[in-house]
Amino acid sequence: MALLTLSCSAAILVLTLGLCGSCPSNFSSWRLINLNVTSYIVCELTFSADFCEPEASAAALSAVVPWMCQQKRETDEHPEGALRPPLTDEHRHRLIVLADHRLPLLPPVNSSSADELDRTYLYLGLLDLLLAFTHDFCAREGDENTESAWVIVKLASTLSWLEVRSVFTDLPTLVQTFYARALSFPLIRNWRLCRKTQSCVAHLLQSLEVKSWCLYVLLEIRHMLVEYPGYYIFVDLFLDDYIVWLQTAASLTALRDLGEHLASYKMKKEYVDLPLCELEKLSAHILESERLASDLSAVTLAP
């Protein structure tokens, strides 16, 4: 099932890897497919264009996510600094409807190491969704965009691969995978935007209203997926369960610890399995060539 959402070109790549006949049974196989898909998608020309035209990503880099707004009105309303999410009537109605939604059985808090690993997967999958939404929010500058659902599904391996435990084993793996996908699929592929996304999500997870803001993000993603043709399946598989789990079983301590670890994790370009340094050198060479060509065109020979 994890191959359902791949593009035709990526599916061809999976076939060439000889892994399409059966689902890979271990993490290394899934990791191999995921990395090869992003490596296959990334294009020298498109990445170089983003590098050579920084104005294209300037608005995204200056966008302010709602949980970090510092408007005076909001500060006056919440002097302690705990901004609350702007839940709509549709959001509240959905929470009421999902009140009777039953979750699959979860392992108890004090359980075996295997059960504890399952619990870790839940928090990593949530973080994956938060990163995807935040990146898209900044790229569209908070405006509505009909392609947001497609972008979020592409950025979040939890949705693209339909199985979080086979994709992520720890926080560094999740962050590295997100960076690789964010530099391959969306319209704006910018390293600084990835860093900004990581910082914004870390701030969300350490905020006083962390559960409320996570709920807001999940409800927004749910709305986008329902509106996008064919993507309602992700709501049934992930979003509704996550929304109920977040309200009933998620730990505030675990969420804030996750935010602290995300904030302290220092991501480097060498960690991404993409030729970023080579592409940046190529882009710098292109810019230098254009500058020299412009200087030469301005030269006039004296008679």
C-alpha cells in the first residue's frame, strides 16, 4: 500500500530496485526506497533556480506562523504569552463529532520496550505532520492554496508511505527525511526555509498551549485532505485517530521533550542524502558566469 501515492516515475524507480513484488520487511529497505525516490525527483535546474533567485523564497522566510504572532492585541488579551489557536466553528463541530470516535488499543504507559517503541512512533508521526503543515504554511504565506493537501502529503512520509514505523526510528532520521523531501518536492526548495520550519515547530511543541495548537494544525490538515480529490483516505487512516489520541492520551511532557530535542538538533547539509553542496557550487558558478557576461556586455571599446 505504501506505493499507492508514488508518482509514475517514482514507481518505475521502485520497480528497478526489485522491491515492488512485496512490501519491504525492514527499515533499511524502506529507507532505501524513500531516499532513492527523493534523489530521483530532485533536479539540478530547479534547485539551482531557487538558489540563484533568493527573492522567490523571501516571502516564505518572512512569514509568521500563527502560534508565534506577536501582535499587540493578542499580547494584551494573553499577557502571559500563551496565544490560543483561532478555532473556527467547523473545527469545534469536528471535535464534537469525533468525541465518540474509538481509538485502537494502545499499550499502557509502563509497558515493554517494544510497546514503548510503538508509542515513540506516534509522537514522531505527529511531528512529521507538524513539519509538513508548517513548511506549507510559510510557503503559501498563510493564504489558502488548493495544492496544500498535495504538498503536505508529499512532505510527510507518514502520509506518503502509509506506515510511520517503517520510515522513522528516531528524531534525527525523521528530520533528515523531512529536509530531503522539502528540498525535492514543493515549489520552494530552500535550506533556510527548512531551518525556519524546524524552529517554528520546536516553538509550537514548547508552548503553553501545545495541545491546542497541535489540534489546530491537525484539523487544518484534515480540512485540506477532505477537500482534495482522493485524499480523504488519509483522514480515515491517520488524522481522525491522531486528533482523538492527542486529546485523550498524548503526554504534555513527551510533547515538550520532543520540542526541546527538535530545537537542540543541529541539522547539517551533509546529513541529507542529496548532493546539496555540489548543487550550490554549480549555482554559484552559474551566478558568477552571469555576472562576468553582464560585465563584458557593458564594456565598450574606444575608437
